Amino acid sequence: MTLHAGDLCLAVDGVVHLKDVTMTFLPGRLYTVIGRTLAGKTSLLRVLAGLQRADAGSLTRDGADFLPTPIWQPATAMVY
């Protein structure tokens, strides 16, 4: 499963958490998200896992739009 995030943007209560984040996750690989406190790591993981909706941008899984997938259906998980 290839997961591609394109120009994801998210603001919560007027505070920008993600701005124009673009990345591709390839099958069979392990990825780590690191950064300083309040850098948006948890927000990014929540959007990628389908637990939170991005304000703008695209999220595709194997080329199909993943953003409208209901929260109880995604085959993506996040681990702290």
C-alpha cells in the first residue's frame, strides 16, 4: 500500500499545525516522524491515520482518494 500526502494543511483553533506537507510512504518500509515539541507530528499522524481531516491537500492510498474514508474503515494505524 502506497500512501501519498500532497500539500496537507491543518489549522486548529487558528493555530497552524501542518502547512503544505508532502510525502510518500512506500510499502515494506518503516518511517519515523521526529521533530521538536509542537512541530505537528501528532497532527500529521492523525491525518495520515484518518483520525482527523486536513483543511486542504490530498491523501491517496494506492492512487485512490483516502480523505473521504470513514474513520472506522481505514487500514492505516498510528503508534506513539
